[in-house]
Amino acid sequence: MTTETRTHVPAPSVAGPPDDGLDAARVSWSTAGRLILDGVDVTAPAGAVSGLLGPNGSGKSTLLRVLAGVQPPSDDGRDDGARVVFAGADLLALPRRRRARTLAFVEQEASTDLPVTVLDAVLLGRIPHRSPLAGDSADDRAAARRALDAVDAAGLADREVTTLSGGERQRVHMARALAQEPALILLDEPTNHLDIAAQLDALRILRALADRGVTVLAALHDLHLAAQHCDHVVLLSGGRVVAAGAVGDVLVPDVLDPVYGVRTEVLTHPRTGRPVLTFSPR
Amino acid sequence: MTTAVRRRRAPAVEPVETAATPGARRGAAWWLPVAAVVLVATVLVAVTIGPADLTVADVWRSVATHLGLGGALGLEPLGALPDGMVWELRLPRVLTAAAVGAGLAVCGVVMQSLTRNPLADPYLLGLSSGASLGAVLVLVAGLTVLLPLAAFGGAVAALAAALGLAGAIGTITPTRTVLAGLAVSQLAAAATSFVIFWSATGDSYREILSWLMGSVAGATWTSVAIAGVAVLVLGTLLASTGSVLDAFTFGDTAAAALGVPVARVRWLLLVGVALLTGALVSQSGAIGFVGLILPHAVRMLTGARHRLLLPLSALCGASFLVWADTLARTVFAPREVPVGIVTAAIGAPVFALLLWRGRRIA
């Protein structure tokens, strides 16, 4: 699709509604009478890595799932006029298959017991691109190979998914998402349970995607990683947006301390010049 | 891009694994024509086995004559007795076994994938218990003619109860479906036991037991028609859902993210499986193990992709059940054992072996 050929100039940390990225407004979701998301507005500029931050239970995963269209509707049936626009199109109104060609979602823990090879797992990402009755075309296989190359996992193609390490498996899930050739990729804690080298691998892959013009929105637990690798961050707390904008504006003690109940100090990375966060009990 | 994906660690490739499993898989498409040829040969040979010395040529002569091709092919009609043996007794039985085996294997694949449960089989939603209850009720009442109808009705009623229960709790998820099926299944089994305990005597007891174990002994051309049409229509529809079932490999959310309408697909496939299983059970009783083990065995040949797994399971299931039934009617000849005993006797050790060799399927 368009992603491969688009030559979008990377937009460095733009706050406010992007002309070409994700723009969601008034997203709410509730279950069993509990409001999990309360009128969340979130934007993610095209060509940038946006981080979705917040304490446990702040609604990060639910927000991503609603944006990805994989969350069942609220059980009280309310949606309060949520609007999820990407590149000018209403995402939630798109037919499912078309949405799956625009948007890919990498969930936090997707596992299988089945004896499926890495290449076959990545080929699943081609399902929205072909007729339900068709097999893999040469194009599908080429796209899967490209996706594996992009996450540096070509050497794993013939391995079985169940035999992979956590970091390898995460890259394969990313490759499966890339095989969908999305213009928007949503990831739920892509660095969870990974060792530090694998975490950096995952974030490098996201950066490479953003450099190709893909809109990247990743829920991250680790504020330190977010400070190092994101252009734009959105901070959630209790189902509401507390702050959104450039890393330097949001990841500051005044914003973080009340949300997390800690004391934050911001240092400067000696080599990259990016903010380094340290925390102590309040 | 190049800087971003620069490797820092040595590529983690294990040559042993690469050479072993997927190499076998790549040639797996060849199993399809092989399995088809094996099935045809199985049918022709299985019909000749048993008392009265028949040959494959005899079978061929009888079939050709009945299809009105005898004259054109210059074949002599078979004598009345052997012809009756082939055309009225053994062929319907063998073909019914083939249809039932194919259908159960396909249903087993679909149920296992849909519920992501390696122990799922076509009867998971209480279908066999429901069918058994229906069948036992009419057998006890002496209304044997109504047996297929009652069995089918029981299966569909059990499905409706299971899905209704699962739906009443909330969205139809795999776990809820399995649990609801379990509840319905236990209830129907208790009712069946009660009816047998209360009113079965002598002959009907034996008849009931034989039906509960599964058998194609009484198969007629009507059985072939019912099981065959069900397999050709519903089985083909189910077998064509390979891509959709593939999408469930990493669970419901992953399937939804690939554009699959998860809830609707689950409903449709469960209903399809139930109708097909109900039709098969009405003809053969609840034959166990075929729908559980065949999918696992075939998956070891083909890997988890459904486009090959579904049709190959159908072909293998058909051949397997024909041979199981041939054993059931010959091993203790002239006595017959229910084919369900044979499938369990073969299936259980094979399953154990697969588990031991695969170590990953469960």
C-alpha cells in the first residue's frame, strides 16, 4: 500500500492535531458500570513515534484496543460520539478488511500452541489483502519476506514460533503487523518482558517505521524508554488524558509526580542530550 | 532503514530445526493427491474384505452395472448374491463410514481451531450427549424408525442450549462455549443414564449400547445420501474457511485485527459444525476419537495452516474410519463390535504416541 512508497518528511514532535496522522477525540469505554476511558482525545503525528504512557490501570491497553477496533462496544452501549480519524478517514467506520490494510495492532501477549512457522505466522498479516479463498500469492510471500527483513528476522523464517525467545517472538509479531502494510501501527507494550537489548531492537524498528512515514503509537510502561525514544507522548491517568505533547513538555516533574506519586528528577543524557528520568519515593 | 535494523547480536538460527520440520512441510501439498488415491483404494478394497471371496474386479463390475456403465465397458453383471453383498450391504456401509470419518475430522479441526483447545472434538458442545438422549428415548419407546431424526433433533437441541447458555453469560468466547457445552453435556448424559436405568431391558439395552458406542453396521443407501450430502455441502463449506481459521492462530484479538468479524464467524462455524455433526451422529451414533485425533495426526504432516489441513484431514478421516469399521466387522467375525470401540482402541495409543513425539500440541 501507500506506506512503502510514501516519502513523508518526519515530523519532529508536533503537538496538536496532525494533518496526516491519527486524531481521536472523545473516546470513552465502560464495563460493568465502570468508566475505563472517559472522553480521551489522542493524536499521533505521521512519521513520528508516539508513546502512550500512564500508570497501571490508566486505560492504555483499552484505548489502543478501541482505536484498533478490536474492543467489544461498551456494555451500556454508549459511545458518546467518539471520532477516530486517520489520514482523513473515519477508522471505526471503515469495513474491517480495509481497516486491517490501514491499521495493524500488535497486542501485548499473543501466543499459540500450534506448530506454526515464523514465515507462516507473518503470512497471516496478508489475510486482509487477499480473498478468503485464495492461498498465498508470490506478492504475499514477498511482502512477508520484506516484513521479516524489516525486523531483522529473516533468519528465523523456518523456525517454529513456539521455539522462539521473547525478543524474537516480539519481532515476529511486529513482522506480522508489517505484512499488513499498514500506515498506522498500534502496539501494546512492545517492550514488555524483553531484555534491554531486545527492548532497544523493538524501539529501533519503530523508529525505522516512523522514518518511512508510518504513524506509530505504542503504549509504554517504561518512562525512561519513552523519554529516550518517543517524539510525542500522551499521558493517561484514570481514563483521562493528563498531558500530551513533546517529551520535554510532558515528562517533567510537575506533570509526572502527581500522576505516579513519586519524585522525578530529569537529567540529561551525556551522549544524546535527551532527558533521562530518575525516580525516588515521595 | 539500514542503521535502524543493524544487528548487534549473532543471528539466532538453529540449523537442525530448520532442516527437520519445515522441509517436510514444504512437500506437504503432495499428501493431498496421495490421500485421495489411498481413499479410493481403501473403499474398493474394504468392500472385498469379509466372508464370501470378492475381488476388487467384482466390486468394480457391480458398481459399473448399477451405474449403467456395465454394457458400455463390456462387463458381465455379477451374480445376484455377490452383487447384493457389494451393492446392498458393504458399499453403503463403507461409503457411510467414509463420509462420517471425513465429516468428523473436518469438524474436529474447526472446533480445535475455533476454541483454541487441542482437546476439542466435534462433540464439544454436548452434541453427542444430546443426540444420545434423543436416540435412547426413541429406542426405549421402540420407535427405532425415528432414530436418525431423534438423534439429529437431540444434537441440535443440545447445541441451541449450549450456545444459548454461552450467549446468556455474554459474548461467545471459547471458554464460555466450552463450559456451556460441558454443562449441557453432563445434563443430557445424566438424563440418558436415567432413561436407560429406568426402562431399558434385554434387546433394547444391547441396541442402545451399540448405538452409544457408534456403529455403521445398519448403513443403507439412505445413510450414504444423508451423511454424504451433509459432508459434501457443510463439509466443503467448513473446509473452505482455511484463511479465516488461520487468522485465529494467535487468538481472537489477532483475528479481529486482521479484519475477521470474530463473533459472527464463531457463531456461523459452530452452527455449521453442529449441523454436520448432528447429521453424521444420526447415521452412525457418536463415534469417538476420529474428530479428536485425526486433526492432530494430520497437523504433524502439514503444520498448522488450514488450507491443507482441512481437506487432508477429511481424506485421512474417511480412510481411517473405513478401516476401523472393516476391523470392527471382521476381527471377531461373525460377531461385530461397535466401530467406536475400534477407533478408541487405535486412537488412544496413537494419541499418546503423538503427544510423546510432538510434545508441543498440548
